[in-house]
Amino acid sequence: DFSALPVVPEGTFAAPLKRPVHLGEDWLEPKQREYDSGDDAIWDALFARQMEILPGRACSAFLAGLEALDLGRGGVPEFATLSEELNRLTGWSVVPVPMLIPDHVFFWHLANRRFPAGNFIRTKETFDYIQEPDVFHDVFGHVPLLTDPTFADYMQAYGRAGWKAMQRNRLKALGALYWYTVEFGLIREAGGLRICGAGILSGPREAVFSLEAQSPNRLMLSVDRAMRTDYVIDDLQPTYFVIESFEDLYRQTVERDFNEIYNTLPPGFTYANAAVIDTDHVLHRGTQEYHLRGGRG
Ligand code: PHE
Ligand code: FE
């Protein structure tokens, strides 16, 4: 008897996320928004700040991609120009979206070699941290690596994998893999560990923390392990996974049949975000001092 249900007072729940009326099923903006000189200045300041930190810390493919796409030419880059260049290199393009888009739409774009990038840029007030990915995170953080042919193929395959994971109810696990590779991955290079994750590359703090702090664990990537591991959304990570190369990542994921993983995967995460287990290949066992102090700052 539904009439017996208590009436929920208005304003108890946040308004549901509604798609703006001008958007179609693809969630794409008809064109990239116009930026004013204040927006361009924010891009330039963010760019300059990262370039103080990233040489010697970002992986070589990322730095090469930044140059190839000339992302430091000044102001928010034009997606059309970027896409032309990217398209020549690896067949990818960058398309404007107004906000985070639903998972299945995101996967569909990736599977078609389109990277959906947030249209908007953060303000002076949110200069240091925003939770919603803006054009700086998306374009500066993600797009340079799409110039690498192997990484470009991985991203497309990930899009296809997303569809399957949704049907098999394994999105949480596949999402953890994305988190620990695309967003917060490290890579082993001849000169030492380097950053390849966009979530690290687009901010100043974690770029130093992830490589140099004693606090976090640094473990060689095992796909089965990472997919079972919880993570932190709004603070520095307690654990980073390290890949040997993009070919290594490709072999562990694209060339592996995930059905065998999905068949044995429990519904929730098995490992805490700070855990180290017997089977881990440990490069650095973290003290976890940062998170033990309570994190955030
Ligand atoms: N090869 C995986 C499968 O069989 C798909 C996959 C590709 C997963 C790329 C992650 C990244 O489902
Ligand atoms: Fe991202």
C-alpha cells in the first residue's frame, strides 16, 4: 500500500542529475565553448605550474605528447585543432562535453576513439582542486598520452570492455582498473619511476607525493589485484600501481580474457586501499603516515 509511505520532505535529496535540454544521446556540446581572457590566463597559470614540476617526473610519452600537440601555445586549446593533429597521429579526436557523462556514453565515445573532455575551466577560487574534471584535467592530463599508439589502443579497448563489464555487472572492478592505470598509474622507465596517470599529472601535489613520499605503497601492477582494490576519490592515494611499459599494460588487459576474472570476482572490493598482500611485487612499502594522520593537507 503505497499511500502508507511516509512523505519525504522537499529538499531532502539533491536534485537528480538532468541532462541539459540541448544535448542529444551522445551528450556532446555542438561546439566547444568560448573562453575569455580570464579563462585563458587560468589555463596558462595551471600549465606553467605543472611544467615546474613535471620534467623528470612525467613519463617520456606524456612529455613528447605535450610537445607534439603544442599544448603550451597559450590559452585553452581548441579541440578542433587538437583533434586534427591527434587524428593524424593515432586516429583519436577530442570532443566537448558539459559535465561528467553517463558511463555507457563515455565507453561508446572511447570505443570510437573520441575522448570526451569537459568544456568548462576551473576558477581562481577552485584553482587547486575541483572534483569534477575540467578542461585542464581532461586535455592537459589525458590527451597527450593519446599520441602514444599503444596507449591509444588501450583506451579504445577499455571503451569496448566497459560495455561488457556493464552487462556482467563488473563495472566497479573495471573502474578500479581505470583508476589505478589511466588516472593514477606510474610507469618504470630507464631513469626511474615516472608518472603516467592523468589524475596525478594535472595537479602539483600528487605529482611529488606519488613518486617521492614515503607514505604510499608502490606495487607492480597486477590486473587481478588492482581490480579488487578500493581507492580514495578525493585525496592522495594510499597505493600506486606501476606498469613496466604500455606494452606490458596492453598484454595484461587487452590481450587477456576478462571472463575468467569476472567469473571469480566477488561483488565488492577485497583489499583495502592501503593493503599490502603476500603476492604483491612491492617496490616500496608505504609507511601510510599521511593517511594515518587523517589525510587532506
Ligand atoms: N580483454 C578484456 C576482456 O576480455 C577487455 C579489456 C580491454 C579490459 C582493455 C581492460 C582494458 O574483457
Ligand atoms: Fe580523468
